[in-house]
Amino acid sequence: MKAIDYRDCTFRDIQARLHGDRASVLEALQLHGPATTRDLARAMEWDILSVRPRVTELVQLGLAELVPDADGRTCREGSYRALSTTEAEALFHWRQQAAQDPQTELNLAD
């Protein structure tokens, strides 16, 4: 999502985008995560090419995140985890404020 999308919507709007395959993948990530998309696809008995784009969408919506490895870095095939509703809502509000005040985005991104 772009900054303007956060500026012009509510957290409920984000949650309304959670249906179908996207909702199934989030539920599986909550159950089996943190997990790689490959491991998640295996656990769901889905093709990885159906799971990976849904995980990317969930990250873009702020409902999941890439988990850094033990060294604090992300690797080629990272693990993802579902954010709790509280975490996702806090991230949404941060993104929304950053979209409304570009200076905030610069300060918070540092």
C-alpha cells in the first residue's frame, strides 16, 4: 500500500481486505508461524505460488512481518509471522500518521 492509502483509510478498511485465500494464509501463519513461505505452503498443503503472494500482501497490509534471523538480518528465504491485532493496528496508525505528516515518517524511520 502507498502512503496515501493509509492516509485515506481506517484500520477497519484494512481488515475488510482480509478474505478468501488471504484470510486462510493469515490463519495458517497464526497457527504455524513463524514460518517460511515454503514451510507454510507445506503445512497448508497448498502450492507455494499460491501462498507466497498472499504472504506478501499480508506484509504490505501490515498484518504480517518478516522475522530477522538470530543476527538481526533477514535471509533469502526468511520466516514470517502474523502480527497480533494490537501490533497490526499500532503499525497502521504509525503508517497513517507518517502519511499525513511526511516529517514524522522521516523521524520515525531513522
